[in-house]
Amino acid sequence: MAGRAVRVTPSTWRLVALLGFALVAPAGLPAGGADWRLPELRRRQSSREPLLSVVPQALRCAPRHQAPAITCTEAGVPLRVLRRWIQPGGERWLQVEVPGPAGVRRGWLAG
């Protein structure tokens, strides 16, 4: 008994291509887990627009995660950036001024 030749039609190839795309494409979409981190600061449209914190963050006295927190910023508070710092490992920090009930506070935010 000789082996039978299997006939592959164009519709079979379309089905295989569709299934392959359905298995691979979702990994690159946000619902598939590609966008796992939200930005910590909202981007400004112009230099006159204030920079806003979108999530509560610890305002630290030095550009290190181990540094004591001065206060915690609330979401939507305008921030004035004084300077930027990039550590040798590539981590970015912003020295900011934050308005508060006791006056303006200066500190460092990871960002």
C-alpha cells in the first residue's frame, strides 16, 4: 500500500496563517502584557504647562530609594523641575519643588 499524497489547498494555508497570527500578535499588544508600566509623570505639551504627578510618590531627600522620604506627593499636584540626575546605572531622578500647606518643599522623585 503506497502512501497517499496530501493535498493542501489555499484555504488551509489561510487558516494556518490566521491561527499563527492569533497566537503571536496578542503578545505585542497592551492587553497581552507588553505595556507593563505606566508613566510616572505626565508629559507637558509646552514649557509653560506644569509637570503633573499622576500617581502618589515619595519625595526623597536624596536621589536614592533608600533615602528618607520628606513627604508624599498627591496625584495631580504641579511639580517644578529644578534639575535632572542620571545615576551611573542609568536610573533617572528629578529634583522638584512641590507646593504644600507648609510652603514649597524640595526633594527628589524617581522618574
